[in-house]
Amino acid sequence: MRRGIVVCLVGAASACSLFTSLNGFSNGDATDGGPSTTDAAATDAPTDAVSDGTADGGRYCATVDATFCEDFDDPADPSFSRWKPSIDMSAMLTPAEGYSPPSSLQATTPPITNTDQLGAYLTTSFPNVARVRYHFRFRIDAAGSDISTMMLFQVESLDTAGNRAGLRLRFEKGEFALAGAIYPKNGAGTFPDVGLHHVADVGKWHEMSVSVDWTKSPAEVSATYDATNIAANAPLAGATFGPATFIVYAGIYYSAGPATTWRARVDDITVDTQ
């Protein structure tokens, strides 16, 4: 059974605003219990000060050159019209701190008492992507119980036949890893890890940069975590579907119970495509 989720878009607004358009996006149950995408289109937050460093001066997106950039700090776009929210939750704008001031995206999934899966994210997509490099910062504000799992910042390549090859950060048992999520249209899902596991510390900002070459068979992944290489042209086992539509799910792709509250922030997203 799916339950409604609250996601907090951490913005500079002083009051909450509801998204009203959910057209063109739907969820279902995937092989591993996560949401299944059939279509995607582009389009109680803590207010503690960031203690482990923030960017200095100006908007982050004014300092980078990328196909797509989002720092959640644009006062001219308070509804983040380039994104669509996950269909099974209410999306609100609330004030909170970002890595690059003033704002970031915050996603919260509430306590789960059974084996439900809950998702809270924004999504956007890019057509005909052969190679991609994406970057984001993340911070875990509340970690669920040790017997729960949370998938943060999912990306995937979706071809016209319905084959999906994705990557996300998988959090469980106090650790996280960059993990694959491969869903052949007519086969079972597989979930290969890419790189090592890391301690999932709470209350600290971290940085991820990932490059994927979808023209390789299987696709190849290079990644850095806090400027340390964790993968270099590593094969993403099973990702043999080639270039396709590239989709970003910014926030909590899903958490699986039983669990206490998961809460995470995302900031300074860039996507470069070829």
C-alpha cells in the first residue's frame, strides 16, 4: 500500500505553497519495491544554520556552466516550474538552510510501521542522452532505523522499450553506497553496487559527482565522493540498453519500512548531457 508523503522544497518563502500540477507523471511498484516510471517530463524542516561550510557570495548557479543547474535559490521561480513532484505526496515550500545560501531541497518520509515504500522527490528529464555528468550535494538530517532502507537522488536512463538503468545512493545500517538499479522490460531487477560503502553521518554536507557513458555495453561509471575517487570507468552490470531519456529524481526516491523518519537535503544540482 502506498501512503502520501510530504516533501519540503526548502525555499526562501516565509509560508508554504502547494504544487498544483501533477500531470504527466505516475508511479507504480518496481521489482525492488521502488517507484516505477512510466512517464516523466521536465519541467517540519529544521532551520539550523549550516555548521560545516557554505558557499560564499551569490547564487551557485551563477558560477557554473552546465546543461541544467538548480540551487533552489531563484526568487523568480518559487514553484520550481522546471520540476514535477512525486505524485503520491504533497509538495510545499518551507524556509530552511542550504549549502549555498539561502535554500536547498529537503525531503521527508514519515515513520513507517510496516513494509510500505514512500517516495518524496522532484523529477525532470533530458531526451536522447548518450553521456552525462551530474553533481549534487546532500545532507542527512534524520536517519531511519537500522532495519530500514532509503534511496536518495535516483537517476536513470529509460529507453522507448521500457528498459531502465539507474543509479542512486542506498542508505542502510549506518552506511551508504552508490548503487545500480537495472530493470529490463521483461526481466527481474538487479542492483549492483558501484564503489565502496561509506559511513552515513548525520548533519554534515557531502558532495557527489558522477559521470556515465551509456554508449558502452555495459555502461561505465566514474564517480567522486567529497573529491575522492570512488569509481573510474567501472562497468554498471546489466546496463546494456544504450543512450535514452535521462531522468533525475531529486530527493528521497523511496524509503522502505519499518522505519522512523528519514529526512535529507539536496542542493547545488548540475547536469551536463551529450
